[in-house]
Amino acid sequence: MRKVRGKGLRIAGLVLGIVGVTASVTAVILSACGMYQARLCKKCKKGAEFR
């Protein structure tokens, strides 16, 4: 049986993929929180001050 080459590259790709997915999920969550805060700010007194 031949040894399969490129094991390090597959592991690096897997790690980079996991990091990418984690960053994407974090960005979506932070964006949703920011949009929620912006909507709250429009309804409160401070929203008028920032315009």
C-alpha cells in the first residue's frame, strides 16, 4: 500500500476551514446584534441626538 502524500496540507485546509466558518458565524451574530441595537436607538431619545 502506498503512502498518501499531502497529509499536512489536508490538515491545514481543515483548520483554515474551521477558522473561516467560525469567523463567518461570529460576523453574522455581531451584525445581527448591531442591527438590533440600531433599531432600539431609533426608538429612544438618544436616537434623535445621533441624527
